Amino acid sequence: MQAELSPRAQSRRTFLKRIALGVAGVSAAAAVSGQAGSSQSAGTGLPGPGSIFEPRKADLRSHWAQKLSRFRLW
């Protein structure tokens, strides 16, 4: 025998179901829109030479010298 659900429990269940469907819809829409934007910007790469974001060769040398100085290579 199945117990009758009170109107409050039924509305709570409906509310939670609607919230879950809403969250799933929003996350699906975000995933779809994120994939569309990422495919366009994937091939852009780093800025060209002379950019302020390009690391200098001396900085790269000192960075790797610091990293490798931890090891006793010589």
C-alpha cells in the first residue's frame, strides 16, 4: 500500500526536481558555449616577437640555471 504524500512534500519534490533540471540546463549551455569559443581561440598561440609577454632569453637561462642548480650535475 502506498502512502499518500502531503501537498508540502509533493511541492518540495517538484521544486527540487525543477532546480536539478535548471542546474543541468545551465551547465549544459555553459559547456556548449565554452566549446564554441575555445575552438576559435585554440590556434591563436602566443604573441609574436617583441611582445611584453614574451620571456627574455636571459630570464629563461637564469630560470633554468636556478632549477638545475639543485642537482649536483658538475
